[in-house]
Amino acid sequence: MSAPSLADNAPLIVIDLQTGMFDGVHEPPIHEASAIVERARAVIAWARRGGRKVAFVRHDGPAGDPLAPGEPGWPVWPALGQAADEPTFAKSVGDAFSNAALGDWVAGQGAGAVVLLGAQTDFCVAATVKGAMARGLDVTVVSDAHSTLDNAGESARQIIGRHNGEFAEAGVNLVTTKALTGG
């Protein structure tokens, strides 16, 4: 997977990399959690160096959920180093574009494309890929910078691999962190 030809203004959207995905308090950390943080940080640094905008998406779970607003698992994971001028868009369903403000923000960049990474592969990442494509955006997914948890039928590694294949079949550009960042 080599770096696709990306529009210079294609923003990076970091999906649901929240404290609850890493801290292990209510469920295990996502697959390869430490590596996901390092890859996400590398892609965020790449975006900033290139003058690309970066936005974070935060899932707002219902009352009592570990990702509910105000709960310890809710904030964007501090190790990602979100800058003060990088917006956070809330959502309560899988597709980050369900928050119209995110779509407006992407359009405000003059962007016809987005770069995506985050959690969980089989839920919010997959739904956001579909939501972006439904809005006519070209989508690039950082194939080794999204993750999930094992389920009863598949390991997280299998889920990630299957979804990368499905993304490619749907016309998504897949790129590794190393190919994208040159690192």
C-alpha cells in the first residue's frame, strides 16, 4: 500500500480514540492499543506538517455508558496530543457525519476528500467510511491505524483485515502509516 495522491486540503479525522478505548477500566484496551496511539500520533504530526486540518470525533454514549459525557472514558485520549485549535465533533451513532457540523467543517476546508483513522473498525470507522462516501468524498483509511476488540467469532486482527478488504472493494484508498508519513 503506497501513499495515494491526496489533495493538499484533505483533512484528517480521528474517530473515537477516547480514554475508554485505552484505559482498560470497563473493557480491554483496543487491539494493539499502544501501537495505535503511536501510529495515530505519527499521522497527526504528518497532517500538521503538511498544513492539513485535524479534527477529532468523540462518541457520546448514553447515561451510564463508559463513553457518556463526563465519564472518565469519554475524553479524547490525552496521549494523542490534540491541539487547542483542533475541533472535536460529538456523535451518538456510528457515522461521524451524522453530526452535520463535521460535514460543514470538511466542506469549509474546500476538501473533496478525507483521511480517516480510529476506533472501532467494525462500528464507527466502517460507518464513517460509508457516511463520507455517501457524501461524495474520496476516502483514505490508514489501514494500520484503526482498531477494535475481539468478538465471539473473530479476533480483532481478523476484523481489521476483513474491513480493510471491504474498504478497498468499496473504492477506499488504503495506506499504511509508514507509506503516508514516509517514516
